[in-house]
Amino acid sequence: MAQLLIVYHSRTGGSRQMAEAAFGAARKETDTRLIPADRAGPDDLLAAAGYIFCAPENLAAISGVMKDFFDRCYYPVLGRIEGRPYAQMVCAGSDGENAVRQIARIAQGWRLRPVQEALIVCTHAQTPEQILAEKTIPDPELAKCREIGQALAAGLAMGMF
């Protein structure tokens, strides 16, 4: 059975909730692993047939922990995961577009194939207190995360990707 790997980082809970929602739907379709970015490595990427990357946007960029995951894994898997499908989800306070561009650029370097539009969930957190506060992602937004997880997992299970 094709394995889906979901790698995420979350400091205030938003991205974690999004990744868990995708995981809950995906595991009904195929073998799925949910791994925090600080524990995921090249072997996890090599073992999977497809990916969901989920990160917060911090200071108009992907979070440092997620960037560290990509930095640690980039060269060890370069040329070994080409053509595999991926999707991405970003939890942002206001925009999220730059984080999406960063992940897409890394995925392009790996020659991964995007199979879903990037999902940006905006929390509208603008003050230091709001930014640092624990997040609660509304169910309609989590439903979109579940759809991404289910669709990518089903595609892998059916051999579409």
C-alpha cells in the first residue's frame, strides 16, 4: 500500500490541527504517517509515495523548524523522490502567500508534482498577544484539510499518482 507522509510544524496549535485533520481523513484511504518536522527525516521521505507539508507562516516565511526539516532533507533525497505528488497547507495570521511560495520552490527543486492548490488558513492574528495565543481552527477550515488528506490518500491508493 502506498504511504502518505504528513510533515508539520506548529507552535500555537493551528498547523497541528490542520495536519491532524488531514491525517484523520487520509488514514481511512491508505497507510499514512503524521510526523512533526523536527522528527522527520530523509528516510521518512524516501519511504512515502506522496506528501502533505503543513506549516505556519512566521514573519512572512515558513517557520524555522519547517525550514530546518527541508534543509536537513533536501540533499539526501535530491533525485530520489522526483515525480511524487504533494500538497501543502499553511496557517497564517494575515497572508501566507510567501510561505506557500517557499514550499512550492523547495518542492519544485525536488521535482515533486503539486496535486492540490495550496490551502492557506488565515487566523487574522495581528497583535503580539493574538499571534502567540493558542489557535483554534474553525471546522469549515478543518473540513478543507480533511478533503486534501482524503483526496491525496485516495489518489495514492488508486494508483493515480
